[in-house]
Amino acid sequence: MRFDIIRKRKWFFLLSGTITVAGLIVMLIFGLNLGPDFKSGARIQVELNQSFTSSQVRQVFVSANLPIGQGSITAAGKNNQMAVITLPYTINVVQQTKLQNQIAKVFPKSVGKNHSVAIEVSTVDPIIAQQQSQTAVWAVIIASIGIVIYVTLRFEYRFAVSGIIALLHDAFIVISVFALLRITVDLPFIAAVLTIVGYSINDTIVIFDRIRENFKESKGKIKTLHELETLVDNSLWQTMNRSINTVMTVLFAAICLYFFGGDPIHNFTFALLVGLISGAYSSIFIASPIWVVWRSRSLGKEKKKKPSVA
């Protein structure tokens, strides 16, 4: 199944460029479905202790003059008997008490031994939401800067920049998928993106290390673009089994978490699945070809250098 990866790099660049443009269009049209972590709102968790439907919960909130609107309702807990509701606005103590009374009427099993409904309300005001959004962005930026510095010191700046471009490609793919499917973006999503960044750069560095070793073994014999393409292509195929086996192992674990981990981590594991696939693709088909294009420009300059006179 071996084929020439580097010489077909234009097709991979075209594919990634198309996905990126499509994702950008989706972002501009639909935007992100931000959760209460990144905009003002409330997250309500209530033990109903019985089966329920979204329409039943929605009606309870309407009766309490708390329409859910663009919020969400998910089931969690043992036997999915816990309701987790997100609201696009905050609620006060009076509204919370009224809501508890309405829940007790419709879901009598939710009333505990102390004759009250077990409800947990977490609110995020606009200032905190803005701060968390800025913190999330800075987390990704600082992680990227740290990776650039390390790879530059360990390898060279061309490897570092190529790797970061591949990482940004992965992050943007995940963000675009979430924007297109209107999946809620919350703090676990940021954790998933940072996890993907760490995983993807690990796979990329393994490939870069093999390229560097093969380049050293050539002892300066690489003089043309064709020779450089052949060397990098051989390096990619030497690490191909390792890359595929690693991503498949992690994918199996992520798939199990997605189906059996429960609703609270459902979005997190979905982001991992998309990011793992994108990361494996970019490490092989994006990062290394970018380095080849950049490194090939210096081959001509090295060739023009006159040998020093002893």
C-alpha cells in the first residue's frame, strides 16, 4: 500500500485548505455554540430519581417562568435519572425556590428526606465568562509557544514552525466540526484541544526525529529537491506503522469513553476523536511536506556557496 506522500503534497495541501475554508465559512455564518462557561448563564443539576423526557423538564421550567430557550437538557447520573440543564441567563434565589417547587410537583420522587429537591445551580456572570474565554485562548497560545521553543532547541526552527502549523490545523478542524454540528463549547472542550495538541506534536516529533537522523546519515549528499523528497518520504514510511498503531490504540480508548463514559464527557471525547484523526493526518501529510517545501529553498543557497580555501 506504499505510495509517494511528499510528491503528492499539493493534493494534501488542497484537501486541508478546502476543509479550512469550509470551516471558516461555517464559523462566520454559525459561530460557536458557547456554553455557560464562556458566556453568562446558569447550569442546573437536579436529581429527579425517575425517568424523564426533555419536554417534561422544559415544561417545568416554563411553569416556573424560566424558559430554557437556546439552553440544553441532558440526562446524567445513575440510569440517566439526573437532569442537567443549561440556561442562557442567570437565576436568583427566588427563581431557584420557585423552580424547586415546580420540580417537586411534576417529579415527586425528586423530593428527599428533608422535604426538598436536591438541586445544584452554577452561574457564570458576563465578566467571569469573558475572563474564562481569554484564559482559554491564552492557554492554547502559551502551549504553542512552549512547543515552538522546545522543538527549535531540540531540532530547528523549520521543524518548529511546520509542527505548529499542523497543530493549528488540528485545532481549527475540531472547532469547525463543533461549529457545524452546533455542539456546545465549554471548558472540557478546551481540555480536549490541549490534549490533542500534546498528542499531535508527540507524533510529529517522532517523524521529525527520523527525518533528522536520516538527513545526518546522508552526510551532506542531499543536493536536490528530488533527493530531499525521497529522504523524507522514506522517513515517513519508516514511522508509518508506529503512527498508525499508536493512533488506533488511542482511538479505541476514546471510542469506549464516547459510548460508555456518560453524557458529562460526551463532548470532550467527541472532540478527542475528531482531533486524534486530524492529528494523525496532519503529522504525516501536512507537517513534513511543509518542512520539505521550506527546507528545499535552502538547498540552492547551499549549492551556490563556494568552498572555503584552506
